[in-house]
Amino acid sequence: MKGKLLAVAVAATVLCAPSLARAGLYVGGHVGGGRASDTTIDNASGADHNISHDLGFDAGAAVGYDLPFIRMEAEVSSRNGDVNRIDGETAREGEFTAWSAMVNLYLDLENRSDITPFIGAGAGVLRLSIDDLYTDSVTINDSSDSTEAWQFMAGVAIRLDLHTSFDITCRYLDSNSLSLNQASADYTVSSLTLELRYEF
């Protein structure tokens, strides 16, 4: 008897929570700002460079499938930011541009309200390009490379209507070491994005 009552209670909870009842294909687009952590370019000859970054932008698009509690999606995004300083000197020019393609998995912490916290993680590939990096005394040649990357996400989704949600997401992206101008380099970036998600 207790088992039957528990089953009925669980079923009632699921049916009474509107956000749990929806499942299906969705598309979304996000935009926001982010800042890359200081980048170190380690040259085998000892001519290492330390680079700090200005605030840049983060934008992307995704298509996915929403199940109760879980979302799976494919995402393409771009992160771009100007260089602030190179080896302690103010940069006259310079920018980093990273393109990534990720497969993401989200866990939605469903409840009876229209606000749903979530956490997520993704993995894929990243291509980083550096352009026009120079100061009065330092010049770093243009270069690019691709490598594996991963990211972690956390935020809240606010349901606007039956089909549309507005997401506020903190993102952290990291990658394996890259080869720029025959030297190893690291790249990580943290960002805050706003996203509109439409469920069919």
C-alpha cells in the first residue's frame, strides 16, 4: 500500500510541474562578455611571453533536445578579446579569437516555479588565432592552432512562456596546450552570457 501511495505521489509531482511535462527539440542563441586568463607562450629558446587580456565577447548558437531533468545539445561559439599587456608593456594592437564546437550535457534542477537552476559540462574542439600582437618593443607573429577543449556551465533558466526560456549562464572554458609560433600556449576564459531558447 505504501508503495502505491509513493508511486501516486511521484506521478502527481511530475504532472503538476509544467516544466517537467515538456520534452523536445530546441534552438538557442547566446551573447555575453568574458575575459581570458593570462596567457603564457612558452618558447623553447627561452623567449617566453606573458599576455593579459581585456574584456571580450562570447557568442554562440546551439541545437538540442530537452528531456525531463536533462538537456543534450551541439553548440558552436566564438570568443574574441583584445590584448591588454604583453610582457608588462601596454599592447598597441592584438586580439585573440577562439572558435569552438562542443557537445554539451545539462542537468536541470526542475521545480514547480518558472525559474530552473542548471549545471552542465561539454567537450569538443577549439581553434585559437592570435593577430597583430605587438608593443613598442615586442612583436608576436600571427598564428593559429586547434586542440581539444572542455567547458563547465552553471546558471538559471527563466521560462517566459510555453516555448521560450531566458537563460543566464556562467561559463568556464579550458583547452589542451596549443602550438603558436612553434611555442606552447595555454588558453582559458570565463564568461557570463544571456541566452534565448525556443522549444518546439
